[in-house]
Amino acid sequence: HHGTDTVARSLQEVEAAFDGLVEVPLLNGRLLKDLEFKGSTTLRVSHGLGRAFNGYIVVSTNEKVVLKIVDSENLDPLNYIPLQTNTYDATISLWVF
């Protein structure tokens, strides 16, 4: 009986740790590869998260660029991120979360 209590308590601790990990927004994301940006035009990136995005991380790029969210075009955050680079054409991969 005592061993069963110890196992149950251990399982509860593992479950609580896992639940905390799942709730970390950065880990609950998607890799979007090879997005083609043209000059300073806005690209509406479909993120596919099924919820509003929290942010993004540039994973790779073929140019030195500044990437920003265009707040005035952020009309559908549940589905898209409106992104714009500086004046360069660039291919960028992002982790969105």
C-alpha cells in the first residue's frame, strides 16, 4: 500500500512538471520555412497556430534584414502575422509561437 502511494505521488509530480512545460508559449509553436519577402512590402504570413501568435524568432535568413510586425495591418492575429522587412528581398525562416 505504501509503495502505491509513492508511485501515485511520483506520477502526480511528473504530470505537474509536464503540464508546466506544455504551458510555455515558446515551445508551442511552428517552424515556417523559406518565406519570401520582397522589398518593403508586407507579407501576411499564415502561422497555423489555431490561436493568436505571441511572437516569432528568426531562425535563418539569407540577408541582413530588420523584420517587424506591421501593427496597422495586424487585423487577424488568430491566423496571420503581417511582417515587413527593410528594403531588401530576403528568404527567412521563422519559429512562430
